[in-house]
Amino acid sequence: MSDHGPHVNPGFWLHHAYLAWRAACEARLGETTYPQFNILSAISLSAEPPTQQQAADAARMDRKMASKLIATLEDRALVARVPDPADARARRLRLTEAGREVLRSCIAAARQADAEVFGTDPDSDRLLGQLRAIAERRTPPS
């Protein structure tokens, strides 16, 4: 291999590693897509039931995509829109019991994909730290 071209770029390999991980994850998610898993996770990690915009921001996706995903999850009875106690016009999101069950299953699927793609050796902890540092520098979409 030469010392130039995309194969020497870490971003190139990060992208391809992500594609391998996502394929391994989606193969285990059943009828839940990875973006749906992402929004379920964002809702579950919020200290208070989030608004749709807060869930979109936490999932790092644009509002329109989040809206479509939330509508699908609501149709599947995995997410419910509940009144905002501070604003009668607003709605907040919460996972239903079925949504929590699906999320638990998705988390298990993601852990299996992690082990398959990244392995379980001590270097995987170092990689996790590096990836987390990169992700935390990213600003959410506006």
C-alpha cells in the first residue's frame, strides 16, 4: 500500500468500522432499526421525560428525522406522548413498558455486536475512551 489515499486516513477506517458494527447490530435488532434504537436510548437517558426536540438533540439527529421515528415508535406503542406539567400545550416523551422491553433487547444486541466487532480484550477499553473523546467534541446539529 502507498502512503497516500483514503486507506491512510483514520476517518476512512472509522467509517468502515462503524458500518461493520452497525450491520452486526442491525442483524440482531429484529424489527427495530438502529435509528429507532438511538431515539429510544435518548428518551430513556433523559432525567425528565424529554420533548421531541430534546430527544432529537440527545440522539444527535435532525428534528424531522426524529419526528418520523417517534411517530413510528408511537404507532408500535413503544413511546407515549404525555402532557408537560409546566406547559399545557406541550407534550413530552416517555417509554412504555413495551418500549423499555424493546430497549433492553436492543442494548443486549448492541453488546453482542460490540463483542463481535471490537472484541473483549483490554485494548477495546482504550478504543472506547478514544471514541468517546472524539464524540464528546462533536457539537449537536442545529
